[in-house]
Amino acid sequence: MKNGLIVRFARLPFRRKLLLYSIVLSILPVLTVGLLSSYFASRSVQREVDQNHRYMLNQMQVQLNQFMKSIHTNSIYIATNLAVEKSVREGPGIENLSVSLEMNETIRRIRSTSPVDFNVTLLYKRHNGFAYSNKFTDQEIAQMRLLTILDKMKPAENEAIVVPAGTFDDQPDMLLYRPVPIQSAYTDGVLVLHVGPDDILKFVGSMEHGYGTRVIVADEQNRIVISSNRSEMGKPLDAVIRPGKDGMREEGAGEVAIGGEPYKVYAEKSATNGWTYIALTKVKALTAQSERIRLTTWIVVSALALVWTMLAAVGSSRMYVPIQRLTERLVPRQRRERSRGDGLADIGAYVEHLADTNRRLLGRLNEQFPYLRQGIFQQLLRGEMSERELAIAAEHANIALQGEYVFVCVAEADDISAFDNTYREKDRSLIHYALLKMIEETFHGVPFCAGFTPKTGQVVLLVGMNDAGEEAKASLLRLADEARRHVRDYFRFAVSIAVGSPLRAFTEIGKGYEEAVALLGHRFILGEDRTIAAEQADERLMRLSRETGETQKRIVHHVLHGNTDDSRALLGRLVAQLREAQTTPETAMGLFAYMLGELDYMLQQTGCDIRQATGEDVYRKLHGLRSLPGLERWLADELFPAVKAHLAAESVTKQTKTVREVMSYVERHLEDDMTLQKAADRFGLSVSYLSKLFKDESGVNFSDFVQELRMNKARDWLEHTDMPIKDIAGKIGYASVQNFNRVFKQWCGVPPGEYRKQRRRLSG
């Protein structure tokens, strides 16, 4: 049969052969190109979606880990705060109003500094179920059934638990439970943080992406924690997603169904908290482009077959020229209908359209590269990357690391507070971006230059050089000076730039960063708007910088403890150091402004600020002074005595309260090796201050109080119990029985065993 067809075809007239050839040649390329285009387009979209899935999930993990770390940290801050613990312990009431107010202020301060918006409810389990909340009324708290939810979740002894939004009826917010005190096993009080779904999404970003992709996050119990569909939050993952025929993998790609519609899924399980991050894209959206190409291919093939048959029937003798024209007209039918007969132009326009679409997709992907680069550099700063890991990450992020040596340059605004006040939070990212681009453009002539912004007002620039000689260093300093001039010209602030020593590898930039940041500290002596290199920071200047910083801390310490004579002496020494160093007025003013800021911060820890203590605007007063002697007289004769008087007036009741709390702490921890150092660390006081305070308030030394407390407890147990002497020694903090026997005999005149016999004889 095959040979018969060949013979019959060989006998056909040339015109018919031409017709068949024309039809085959016109159809075959389009059919091949269309089907291959459909196949490769589908594969290309799939690869791109898989890459986007992995990238999105990695980014989501980072954001959500930051989110969970933030709310856990805030809950720990609140749960371990002394004011909150005391409020839970003593309960509500007018007699505890000051404790409640201090607790309320603590919670307000922590909420105001948190990057995550949350509300707080504090349940007093030991005080008739009393509840405090910064937002909700008692009726709303009762309707939430917070304790019922806690009982159903069955937490471990002191475990903090997270309840996703929607897990229970009438539970619109994510809840985080933590006991108060933190080691109380939920018996005294319960801290509940409420985080709304909108606040979570505002922190972690959008849950919906290109191609209709959306992200779902489920916890270790497979409850949905975050989803763009609010109704899905809190539900079991299996209730929302039905696995495909191959099942749903805990990690990797697969297919599932939601509401009867198939989805392409990619899942990753977090090694940090065991949560599952799932990216979902409709299969229909992935295959739409390839289906359109396939349909267009068959339409074009059918049209061409019809057209070529008609033309061949009219006159095959004229088909030699139209062969190319017909080939050029192999375009989608929609474009052919809009054409003016120029098939080649239509094909070119269609190919250009595909290229434009591809460029747009690549552009969107490239938009994500800066964030990837920022993450790589941050890891390098923390020393979390090896050479091999850096090479792999650099290749993925299109970073061409060049240069045998790398210099770390840090540019930082000289007045960070003014920078924050000048630019609103939403504008700072734009300012950081513009600043970084300007500095990178200034350094564009070096072999490698890349920068990033690790924190507010600071830009880190990594410069790769092929030489680390004097000429190369001088070139870097010239570029740094030029960058500072550009910043002065185009921004409303000035920067100083520190240039670290040359490093042999990019994995060592953490050391270079620390060195550059330390060099920036010399601005207090050198002045602002400077370029500072490691070679230029001579030993005398570095020593002076360290000495002035240490002197400042000691002055603040003595002022807070009322030692005005010592603070005056140190102030005189500081002024002499500045005169000897011949510092500029601006540098001296900046130095003393920094010292006043430190004093103000320490005063705020006591519940007041420097304006309350002195009754005036100290910063305006500082900048109104015109000489170092005048400045010294004002600090020594007016400001220091005013702070001392204010603290003395406020400290009487606080001192008594502190000593009582120390006594109570010692009684509760008598079995520990209790020392004055340990008690001072517990209450954030110095050893000398606590020793003097305890003696003044109680009339006895701290060590005598501990010894008397131990001996009284030992005598009581010896007289009224049969507890072995070894156990008694351990319970009151003695490591050996011999040491306990020796001290007890010194205290009571007889050994512990003899004392027990005497007391038994007297009572028997």
C-alpha cells in the first residue's frame, strides 16, 4: 500500500504536486513551531513559577520569622517585666493603683516600640478572673472565652502557644498565650497578645502574586495561620486543600484541588518552627498561554490549507512567488485580520510582542534581585557564609565578585536623630536608595562596587580592588571625599565615611564592618563630615576617644548616685582633655550633648527625664553657652546638683521598697548560693550601691541578714522536723555539711546534731 501511494504520487501532474508541496510546506512549519512554542512556553512558565514559588516562600519565611520573633519577644518583655509580675501577684484594687499604672505604662511603651501592631489582655487567674486590656471591655473579653481556648489548646507547663485566627468561633485574631510570671505554669496570670489578620498581612506583605499565585501558611498542627482568604484562617489544612492523585508532599512541588479547581502547589517546611509554607497557582493560569498558542496554531493551519488550495486551484503556475508570501503569513488569525497584507511584518510584530512580554517578566524578576543581594550581604556581615556558599549565592543573584582585596566603607549620617526627624518612615527607604546609588555611582571606576543599607542612616559599600597599596588606598579616600561632597550638595544632611583595612576575602567583611563602625566613633573628636581611614586614626586620637567615652560614663554614673564631688572632678578632667586635644567647638558641643543624652536616658529608667529634674531645656541651654569654662560651671554648679536633689526627693520610698523586694527575693532563693553580687544583678544595681542601701534601710549588713535567715531556718527545721542535716545544709545554700556545721556552731555555740538533741530534751 505504501509503494502504491508513492507510485500514484509520482504520476501526479506537477501542478498538483506543487499544490501538495505548497500545502505541506505551509502547514508543517506552522504546526511544528506552534506545537513546540506551546510546549516550550508551558515549560518556561512552569520553571518561572517554580522559581517564583521558592523565592516567595523563602521571603515569606523570613518575614514571618521576623513577625513571630517580634511578638514572642514582646510577650517575653511583658511577661518578665517586674511591674507586670507584681500587678499579677498583688491584683487590682485602689491600694495597688501605682502598680497598675506602672504596669499599664510598661505595656504601652512596649506596644509603641513594636514593629507589629498588637493588643494586650492580662488575665488575673488568682484574683477572681479579673482581666486588663488596652482595648477590649470586660464584656468583650468574656465573649472571647480566652481561658476556655487556653484549656482546649492544652499547653505544656510554661509553653507559649499561638492560636491562629478563626481556630474557634468568634475568634477573629491570632492569639499568643504566655504565663505571668513566665515560670508560673499559667497558675497566676495569663498574658494574651491579639494580632489581627490585617496587621499580620501588613507586616509580612501581600499573600497574592503574579499568575494568580497566593501563599498559605500552616502551623505544625496543620492549622492555617495566614491566608489572603480570611475564612480559611484557623481551619485545618486538609479542610481547605484536597490532595491530588499523587497526594500532597510535605515539601516540594505537586498538585492539589481547592473548591474542585486544580492548583499547582509548592510546599516548604520551616526548620525553625515546623510551619509549612505553601504557594498555590491555578493550573488553568499556567496552561492558558500554551493553550492559546496551540489553538492559534490549528486555526492558522486550517486557514492556510484552505487558502493554498484555493490559490492552487486558480493557477498553480503562479504559485512559485506566493510560496514565500504564504509562509510569511503563518501568524495567529487575530493578527492576520488586523494586518494590511504584509505577512512578514506581522510575524516580526508578533515575535517582538513575545520578546516584550518576556522582557517584562525578566524585569519583574530583576526587581527582586536587590532584596536577594541585601540578604546575602547581611549574612556576610554576620559571618554566616562560607566561600562556597557565597559563590553559589553570588551566581544566583548575578553578583560578579571581583578584586583580590575588599575594602569595607561605611557612610553614616552624622546626626541620626535629625535624619529621623527630617524624613518620615515611608520616605527613608527612598532616601537610602538614592544615597546608595549616588555613592555607588561615585565609586563606579573600581573593579567591584556593591552596597546595601543595614540600618537607618547608614550605607555599607563593598569595594573590590586588585591592589591594596598606598595608591589604591589614596584613590579610595579621594572617592570617599567626593561622595561626601555629593551628599552635601543633594541632601539635607551630611555623612562621615569610614574606610576599613583591606581584607583578603569577601567572607571577612564582618571584621571590616566592625572596624569601620569603630572608626566612625572618632567623629566625636575629629568632628563631623569626615573621611576616616584606619591609617589616619592615630593612637593618640583613638586613646582620647576611648578616654572621653569612659569619662562620660563615669560622670553619668556619679551624678545618678549623688556623688557630685566625683562628678565635678571627672568633668574638670574631661574639659582638660578636650583643651589639650584642641577640639573644635562643634565637636565639644556634640560630646556634651551626647553625655546629656546618656544622662537623660538613665533618668528615664527611674521614671523621670532630665527636663523634670532640672526644670529647663538643657539642650537649648547647652547650645547657648559660649565657652568651655561656662559650660563646666553650668554642669557642675547647676545641673548636677539639680539632678541630685530631684533623685534624693524621689528615692526615699523607692529605697525602702527596693530593700523589701531584695529581702523577699533572698527568702525565696535561700537554697541558692546567695551573694550580694547576685542580688545586685537581679535588681539591676551596683554592688556598692545595694550594700550601702541595704545597710541604711535595714540596719544590718547584707551578709549578716542572709546568715541570720539561714540559721533561723536551720534551727526551725532541726527542732521541728527529722530532716537529715545534709538535706538542711543543701536547702539553705551550703555545698558541704562540714561548712554548715562550722558556721552553725559559730552562730549557736553547738553543732547541729547536738542542738537537735537539746531541743528535743527540752520539749520532751
